[in-house]
Amino acid sequence: MESQEVQNFFKAWGIVLASLIYCYLIASKIPKGLFRFLSLLPIISLYTILPLSLSRPLSSVLLSGFITWLANFKLILYCFNRGPLSEPEPQKSLIRFILFAALPIKIKDKNAPFHRVLPLNLWSKTLLFALLDWVHLHTKSLLAFCCMLYLFIDVAFGACDRVVGATLGLELDPPSDEPYLSTSLQDFWGKRWNRMMSDALRRTIYMPVKSTASNLGGKRWAHVAAVLAAFIVSGLMHELTYYYVIRVKPTWEVTWFFVLHGVDR
């Protein structure tokens, strides 16, 4: 069973690699807009069902986070020459395009604020994750599990950040900014927690919805509509990720959790 899961995992990433080569060599030559979107729609659909080929929670979550979430959002933006894949650095070579599309990395914006005051390096977070895993295994502590979730995302994304940044000689955006120091929900979701996902939702959902809502109903409610839309999409994507892991029909509590956070903001 384990060997079959490993084979399926590498097969899935082989499919991702082949499809991104298509995106770079062929789809990029199609004019931006509807026709490029149609050329990439089969890839986006494939990325949505790809985690179903895996049965282990860890491999399913990794593939869904890296590919179903981030890569799909990047490709949607790329259809209209927007987002990180349309920036100069990923366009320099096929390898760089694949790395920026398939991994949770983003070139650091030196003008963006960053609040880290209690720096924990990658190794210390990995050791802390192992300790919390032992605690959760023996106590089933919900607090330990929540801390593990934060550390797992931070370690997985941070490892990609370190390896790719060192390989390409680039300064990349850290995956999070000590979210336990957040002063509000807005500070937590918008600036500190899982910054790659926040940036993807901001570019793919928030900004287009805000622009459209401003034209239709004025600027007064555009921000409210855009924030709510971003949280609804985030809730649905989390719901989908849970389905990949447990394969049980959604009960929508997760979606409503994010909707309520969107209303609160």
C-alpha cells in the first residue's frame, strides 16, 4: 500500500511537470484572455481532481495546497497576463516557470511590511513539529494539533522558499509572519497567516470582485463584497481539501466558518 502511494505521488507530480511544460511552451503563445483560458481549462480541471489519486492525508494535503490551490490560481491569472507567472523572473526559462507555478514561492516585495519579532528558523520549527506530533499522538490535544497545522504549512512552504531561493539566488517572501502575534482577524488573515494563499486570493478573487462591484454598485460596498467573496472561495477550497483527505460528503461547517470571518472583517 505504501509503495503504491509513493508511485501515485510521483506519478501525480510527473503529470504536473508535463502539464506545466505545455503551459510554458504552447499555452503562453496563445493570446491572453478567453482563448488562453480555454487552452488552460483542461489543466485547471486536471489539477482539481489530481489529489483524488492519493489516499494518504499528508500527500493529499501537499498536492492540493501546492497544485489545486496555488498553481490553479496562478494559471487563472496567467490567462490574462496577470499574477506571478507573468512577471519577468518566471518567464526567463522553463525551469523557473515550473518552480514558480508548482511551488508556494513568491519574490519578496521589499516595500511590503513584515513584522517578524520572534524568529524561529526552519530547523527549530521542524523539531517543534516533531515534539507536538508526539504530544498529539499521546494526548489527542486540539491545541497541539492546531500548532502542528501552522508548523506543517510553515515548514513545508519554508523549505521550498529556502531551497528555491538559494538555487536561483532570489530573495523570496516568507510563508508566514508569526501569526500567533496577530492583533486582529484582519491582521491574521491578511498579513500574517499563510501569506502565499492570502496573496493568491487577493489577486484572483478580491481585486477582480472589488473592481467589478465598484463599477456596478459604487465603491461603498465593493470592499465588503470582495472580502466576502474571497472568504467564500477560501471556505470552499478548504472544504475541498478536507474532502481529499476524508472522502466524506461536505457538511459545510468549514465554509460557514470562513464566511463568518469574512462578515466580521
